[in-house]
Amino acid sequence: MTTISPIRTAFIINVLLCLSVVLSGQNLPKEQTFTNPLLASGADPWVIFKDGYYYYTNTTGRDLTLWRTSDFTDLSQAEKKTVWTPPASGPNSKDIWAPELHHLNGKWYLYYTATDKVKPGDQNRYVFVLENASANPLTGNWTDKGKINTNYTGLDGSIFEHKDKQYFLYSGYVGPQSNLFIAEMVNPWTITTKQVEIARPTLPWEKYDGREICEGPEFLKGKRGQLFIVYSASACWDDNYALGILTASETSDLLDPASWTKANQPVFAKSTANSVFGPGHNCFTKSPDGKEDWIVYHAKTEANKECKDRTPRAQRFTWKPDGSPDFGIPVAAGAAVPKPSSIAK
């Protein structure tokens, strides 16, 4: 009797899942579907849902811009506003990357990566944060709360809450590597000096062209008592840029590196068949009714081995019996995909 390996079985399941998504979209009226990409350009996409609205942002490189919409799959029709431009000089004057919008303690906070125009580069790259007390972050004033006090230079700051504590994640530059760190937060602009490394690029697919990179860490709560950190690995100019995953128990000490286990293979990677290359730097959101889980990420349509031409995309994901996420494979650009539930009416 012929047996099928677990890896091949998982691949077949992912292909069938992707196919079912596309086929289901083909059977729906056009107004109930959308197509990727969501915008003509935009790396490092971020989406957060609050009080009936989705707020979206991505890297522009030159400013911080927010979109506000009830349908994150229709960003071209969303309200849009540039809410902050960098100063002419100083530590946050150049390369405005990877913005994330969070609502903490009753206020909005915009975290972003930047460097100094006079002394640009990784040696002076840090995560910074702005604060806004308005109910709608497209209005009101943004106050500069300064640089996050990370022990290392780095990028891609992100926040999550667990058991009434707030945690900060970032990718820190340690020698030739970009490693993932976690710290507890004192307040939305300050973290403790105990900043623990929980992952570094050790696997072949996390390394490319002399670079060893783990970046873009994002928190995801599992279905069976697990906590996940989904991260991006390899160089952005590598077509094999992909998502990896760390797993911890929800009862573990999250500041203990031993609590986190790294998967050996990517959990979301390129699809040559669908012409999707370098999928990564993601975030997670839900449908407005909370019934569906969605991953939003950037990718390229052409295999060009460069960081340019990255566009934001979205697709629904499901869960495996063990409570871990099943992201499937990236859906092809132009394929009709059903809109999130309670939007697709």
C-alpha cells in the first residue's frame, strides 16, 4: 500500500483549501467578492478593527498615512489621511517603515520604524511612537512620545496583551542577524530593561544573500491554549521571504526563551503556481461579526528578487485540529475571493 508523507498531505490540504476559496468566490455576485492586491502598492500592511471601522496603514517610506473603512477589502474607496510627516532632521527623520496602529489604555498609538537622515542605516534605526487621544485616529493631534527604549537598534515594533499585561515585540540587530525580542511594557512608550531574545535565524530558509533575518513579529492567540508569534524571515528581496511561527503555552512565562518553540518550516510561503512571491510582514484581523479570521500581508506578483513592487493582500485562514493556524497558500492576484462575513451581503 502506498503511503503519503505528512508534509505532502499538508501540501495537498493547503492546495484544496486555496482552490475552494477561489471556486467559492467564482459562484458569488461581484459585489460580494474582492480581488488581491488591495492597493497598487504598500508593504508592511497593518489592520485594526474598532467600533465598526477598520483602520489600515502601510509603509510609505515618507510619512504615516491612515485609511478608515467598514470594508478593509475595498481600501481604494476608504477615507484616507496623512496624519504625520517626519521632522526635517533628527533620529526619526528618514525611512519611515512598518507602522502599526494600536488602541491602548483609551488612546491611539502609532508605532513606526525610522532612522536619522544625517546618519541613516541600521546602526541608527529604532522604533518610535506617537499618541492620540481622539476617538477617531484620523482626527485630533498626534503627540511624539519618542523612541522606544530597546536594548538594540532594530525595527518592526508590535504590541499584544495577555493576562492583563502588555508586551512589546521587535526585531533587534545583533551582529549580522536580526533577532526577535520580547519585553513587558511599563507604559505604551516604555519597556522594561529585561528584553529577552526568543528567536534568531538558524534555519536555511531564514537566510539569504549574506543576510540572516527574523523580523515583523505578530501575535496570534491559538484555539487550544497556545500563543503564537508569526514572523517574517529571509531578505525582503528574496522571493522565498516567508512566514515562520513560534509557539508557547498560554500558561508559560513569555519572558523565558525556553517557552517558545520554533517550527522548522515556513507556515506561509510563495506560490509559483499562483505567481505570488515573497509573502510576508503580515497582520491578523477578523470579519466584523468576529466569525472569520483573516491574514493581511504583502507579496510580489513577479519573481524579481527585489524589495520593490510589494502590494497588500488578504485572505481568510482556518485552524488545524491541534489549534494552530492553517494559512493555506497565497491566492493569485485577480482571483475572486469572498468578502469577509457580514460584509458580503
